[in-house]
Amino acid sequence: MAREVVWSQEAAADLEAIAEYIAKDSAFYAAAFVTEIRDASRTLIEFAERGRVVPELDNPEVRELLIKDYRLIYFVAEKHVTVLAVIHGAKRLSAM
């Protein structure tokens, strides 16, 4: 079932901040990372349940994809997927 993927303002800000951090060393790798994250989010249009359930929440509607050292956290609803956050893999949601 195809769903619309929507980015929350917080998730978009997370991605922008990560890209700015990576760009301090390499604009190329920053752009490549953003592309990889955006591409991964687009796969959720057809395969929203492919990510694992976020361990800290244990809610089957809140899932994540692991991309390099980062967690793309999203909420699955019937007609859409909302990207909630992009955080470093070492960071736990309980700390936020």
C-alpha cells in the first residue's frame, strides 16, 4: 500500500544540522549523506513496515531505519508516514 512520506519540521532540522556538521569536513559527503537519507525515506512509500520497532518505545507504529551511524525514526499511519527525527545511533530517545 502506497503511503505519502511527510517530514516533520524537527526531522528536517535534524537532517540539516547533521549535513552542516559533515560539511565542515566535506561538502561532498554531506550531500551524499542527505541523498542517502532522503532515498531511504522514499522507500517508506511502499515498505513502511520494513524498519524495526524503536526499542525505547516498543510501539509498532514508531519504527526506524539504520543508515550509517544514524537512526531515521518515523511514525506509520494508514495513509502516510511521518519522519519524526534523524539522530545519531549512539543517542537514545530517552535522553532527548
